Amino acid sequence: MQRLRDEHAALVTLARILTGMIRAPQPPRMTELAAARGLLRDTLLRHLKCEDWILYPRLKASGDPELVRITREFELEMGDLADDFTAYDNEWTPQRVAAGWPDFCRETAIMLDILAMRIEREERDLYPLAENLGPSRAAMGIAAVGA
């Protein structure tokens, strides 16, 4: 669970960096923007794979009714985040960003808000329940992904 929390902290930091960039009236150097976006994308997609492919299935298999319920709720509400982020990221090429900076900024702010909401809810609602399982199969599954 600590690895997932650390990734949340990294995602929040990267989102702050990107937020600072999109608040500017003009785009920053495209190499700087691409680096920030790339780090956010890679960290987010790795994190979501770990949650969606390892953590969530193991939490649903825990036998704890409340944990199963909230895990399914998260999957239904936010299960498309990886696909949505990938579509957003693919849509905004450097050329398109330069030509449509205000639109890019607006869409990026929306995507970052969605990400912040998911992180907040997982930290508040899901992770504490998962941690109450102790050294469970969920924790062992996460460790296996990092190996």
C-alpha cells in the first residue's frame, strides 16, 4: 500500500507542475511540457495498472463485503481513467497544443481535476479499508508487481 501512496504523492507533484504550466498565457517550451506530460502519463498508467489489474481484483476477493462494495464502486465510477487519459494525451500533439493553447489548458485542467478526485477518494475511502486487511493477499500482489 505504501508504494501506491507514494505514487499518489508523485502524481500530485506532477499535476502541480503541469498546473503551473497551463496557467501561463503562452505555452512553455514544448520540450518542458512534453517532459512533464510524459512523467505524469507514465506514472499514472503504471499506477492504474497496478490498481486495476492487481489491487482491485484482490480486494474484491477479500471476502470483506464493504471492501468488495467500495472496490466495485471505484471500478464503475473511475475504471475508464487510463483509457480517457490515453485518449487525451494522444489527442494533444505538440503542434495541436501550440495551435490551441487555451483549449489544451482547459482540457488539461479537467483531466487533472478528475485525477485529483480519484486520488482523494482512494486515499480517504479505499486505502484505509485495504490497509485494515493487514498483510493480505492484496499487499502481496502489489509487492509482486514491483519485483
